[in-house]
Amino acid sequence: MRAMLMLPTELGLGRSCIRSCRAGEPGCAARKTLMLVDREEISHGLAEGLRYNEPLRLGRGSSVMSRDVARHGGRGDYRVAATDVAAGAARERPKLFAVERSPRLRAVVCAQLRDDWSPASIAGRARPTSPG
């Protein structure tokens, strides 16, 4: 455990960039984001020519790894540091609401509000554009 806490400082990073996850800790099994150490393990697996469905000691599904690799350059261009920075930027908040990003969606929602639809009814009828 001590070696895990020393790694970020050796890289010149803050301690918060790598978190430990001990069995039994609340939220441990439901951790959604890949950490720097996870991405390093993926990168080592790719360098060894392993497939996504081969165990990489991450305890993650192969789809999580394949999506991360595809999202950040593919098997040939997957770089741990650049991937971690890009993923962090994508997680930044505040993000714009969907109605702020899409003029078409905004027009539909405004029209429905003018027609006395409730926000819950509008949200219930909206088609999801992304998983999760």
C-alpha cells in the first residue's frame, strides 16, 4: 500500500491522482472511472499483445478496456499520460446541459413547455443520446 502512495509523488503528481481501493471500502466495487494505474496496466497488456478479454488484474470488463483504448487512439497509439489527461478533461464540470448544446432540442423543449407540458413529462419522452 505504501508503494502505491509514493508513485504519484515520484511522477511529480499530486497524491489525489492515484487512489487506492481496498476490498470492503464503500464505493470500491462501483468505481466507474479508470485510474492512471489501470491505464498503465492496459498499456502493458497491449504491449504484450494481450486481447481485451484476457485478464489484466483490473477486475474490469473487457468492454471498459476496449472502449478506453478506442476512445484514446486505438491499440497502436494508446499512450497512458495523454489518455489520462484527455479523460480528466472530458470529466470536467460544469458541462453544458443538453438543451444548451443542441438548438434543435432546445426548440422542442421550449415548445413543449409553452404547451404546458411538465418538465418530468418532457424528460420522460426525451430519447437518450448516450448510455448512462
